[in-house]
Amino acid sequence: MIKRHRLVVVAGVIHRNGHILIGQRQKGDSHELKWEFPGGKVEHGESASDALQRELEEELCIQAHIGPELIRYDYDYPKRTPILLIFHSVTEFNGEPRGAAFEQIRWETRERLPDYDFLDGDIDFVRRIANGEF
């Protein structure tokens, strides 16, 4: 169980054929049109992996096998509740991802990820992925 001292957000780094799946937030959402890794908030009583499995089914219509945790860190957006970001690797899933909750989704190489306008909380992680750390 995750301690609820902050808003806990979990995201999946979904791999397929040398590419990583990213999604663009919809117009009208907070941080509209920013890019992110699919995922969402961990609900009370959920583990991070259970939350990610639920979120990927809701957002992408896939049934994912949640792999190991890659990294976790705190991030503070100005004038917002502080968040704990947890990233998991996802290399196995059933179904073809559909961007049900996104403006658009894309499969991209890790090297090209920094070319996208990611959420501020993801930028350092994106650079590290692009450099091959994960």
C-alpha cells in the first residue's frame, strides 16, 4: 500500500518493437496538448501496479502486464498538490492501444522523445530515457 501524503500518479512506459507509446492530453484538459506516458492517479487502497493496470484499460483499452518499477520521484507543480510520480515498464499487453482518453497517441523511439512537449514533471525522466538510462 502506498502512503497517501501526496497525490500519487503512476505511468506506464509501454514498449513495442523498439518504440515507446506516448499520449497527448486532450484540448480542454489541464495541461492541454502536453505529452505524457499513459497512466493516472492511484486510488485509495490500490497498489501502483493495480492502478496502472486499471488506467491503461480505461485510457488505451488494453490489458497490460505491469512490469518492474523504473523510478519514482516527487514533483511540485506551482499552486497544486505535490505529486509522487511512479513509472513502471510495460512490455506485454493484450489488445491494440486506442487513444480513448487522448487527443492522439504515438509510438516513438526513445531518442525522439525529447522532441515532444511533455508535462514538466516528465521532462527529466524523458531525457534520461532518451539517453538510454532505462
